[in-house]
Amino acid sequence: MNTKPLVYGLSAVAVVLGLLFLISTISAPSQDPVILARDLVTSVLAIALGVLAPILIRRFTSE
């Protein structure tokens, strides 16, 4: 079963949503530092996982 298109599609969605969440967090930051940190970490992790997933799938598949 070829899962690469699914991984690439979900990675693109993760990057786009992470960027949108990051822009939203930066443009209207929360007054609570814990919530601000949570939002920033969530958006950065979404972007990082969206970028790393295709790299890792390419490296660990034997096709």
C-alpha cells in the first residue's frame, strides 16, 4: 500500500494549519504567558512535524 500521498497531504495540512495558528497567536497574543507559550509550542510543533514527516517517510521506506 502506497501511503506517501497521504503523508504528503497530511504534512501540507499540518504546515498550513501551523502557520495559520502561529500568525493568529502572534497577531493577538494571550495575556497569560502559559497560554501564549502553549500556543507557540503547538504551532511550531505542527510546522516541524509537517516538514519532518515526508523526510522521515522517504528515509524509512524501502520502495
